Amino acid sequence: PKDRNFIKLNTNENPYPPSPKVLEAIRAATGDALRLYPDPECTPLRTALAEFHGLTPEMVFPGNGSDEILAFCFQAFFDPDRAILFPDVTYSFYPVYANYFGLTHRQVPLGEDFEMPLAELCRGGAGGVVLANPNAPTGRALELEDIRAILEANRDCVVLVDEAYVDFGAQSAVGLIPAFDNLVVIHTLSKSRSLAGLRVGYALGQPHLMAALCCVRDSINSYTVDRLAQAGATAAIEDRAYLQEMTERVMATRARSQVRLQELGFQFLPSLSNFLFITHPEKTAQELLNGLREKGILVRWFNHPRIDNYLRVSIGTDEEMDALCTALQELLS
């Protein structure tokens, strides 16, 4: 919305700026070289990512945000004749991609408390499995051993683990990549590294899987990550201290906000992401959504079965979360 200044807690952006080293790198990359195409292999960025994750550059595939990489994965890895599985409450792009690319898919219901249906995902026989971990919009996360069990049960298909929010307290599956040739882990720089405006994401997996993604990319657009994005993303990956400082700050605000929301009577799921999934027994989510908007605060409401009485609230600064809680208290009084 452009009609006023809002506190924006609806798209899971980081409330803090990117590392100063990112801005320095982008400024340094702004020069005569912009007349040339960027390195299609993103060599310095892939090298930095490989070092960060303890892998080799051949196990890294950067792209124009994790959404693009997810689309490439749906094209590269899934057979239209074998149903892929993903939860019924999860990232909304998964069914969009499946339908767009003509893939058979089955949405597996989450449990009563929105827990992941491990038994169903471990039956085997699927054409692929797609998981957000932590899940969105619920914020719940799987333990690493649960991911391992899903991989073991689905050895004959690719398992995508979308770790957009993993840096906010969850366990990453990246360490399982050497043991599983069917695992692809996807990360984004939009959340924990405050670079939603730069559009950089990446996939991690064994070299044959990354080569398949290169085939899809090069059939569409070989230059998906521009020069400035490559420079900025490389600097962000290399500044590990800043990543730790910012994620710890967000997690501290998340914990603080949970206490205040609980005092207001809200119920919420355990979150290891940079958002909370909240509901209140006395006010509908839509009422709260509209009331908050009138007060200049944007949150996310999903008008879908099972979750239509929940709001997803991105973690802002302490001051923004205080403003949210004050507004909610007024709406509940």
C-alpha cells in the first residue's frame, strides 16, 4: 500500500539493514564492467558459499532468488507420471509450480497441531518430496533425524528441503548432502541476510543434481544473477559475524514478543523462523487484520481452510513489535 507509512510485518523481510560490507561490495562493482555480461557460473559466489557450507563449488547452484531455483527444481527433478508430495499447509508456491509444470501432486495433511506427517512422508513410492523447514506459514521445524528418515524412505526420488528460515534457530539438512544423492537444500539471502531486494538464492546438493539445474537454467537464461547481486551476495556470505548478530537479535525479539502476545491471550505455534503464527480465541483473524491495518500495521492473513483464523506476523524491531502489541491490546479491549 502506498497511501500511508505502514509498519510492515507481512512479508517476512528482515527489519535490519544488510551488512555494510554488502553495500561496499556493490558500490565497488558499479563501474565500466556493467557493460559486460556477468559470470554465468557465479564463480566467486559459488566459492564463498561452498566454503561457508563445507562443500565444493560443484555442489552449489546460485540463482535469482529461491523462488526461481524452486521452479528450476520442479522442472529438473520431477516426473509428471509420479505424484510429488508436500504438506497441505505450506509455502503457497509449491502447488502453483506443480500445476504450472503439469506435475501430479498430493498434498499431505499436517497433524492437528500442524506437525509434519512423518509416517505419510516416509511411505516411499513418491515421485518427489518438497518440504519447507521450518515450515511456512506455521514456523514449525523438523529435527535433523526426521529429515534423514524422509530421505532414507525416498531414495528413488529427489527430496527438496526449502530452508528459507533455517538461520533463525532450526537444524539445517546441509550436513546430510554427502550421504544422500537425492537431497537438494535451498537457501535464500532474503531473510537472515536482509537482501530481499537483491534477489539471490541458491541450491546445494551433489554435483549431478546441480548439473541438472544448470541444464534447466541455460535453456532459459544463462545470466540469472547480475554483477551487482553477485558482488553483494558474496560479501554477505563472507560476513559471518554480522549474520550471527542479526539472527540473534531477531530471535531475541521473537522470544520477547511471544511473552507479550501470550499475556494478551494469543495462542501460537513454536516458531524457529522470523515470524509467529498466532490466533486469538475472542477475535477472528480477519477482524484483527483489518483493525491492525487501520492502525497502520500490516500482517498476513491466509483465507484458506484450517488456517483462516491465524495471522502470520513477521518479527520486526523491538519498537515495531511493541507497536503491534499495543495495537492488538486496543483491538481486544
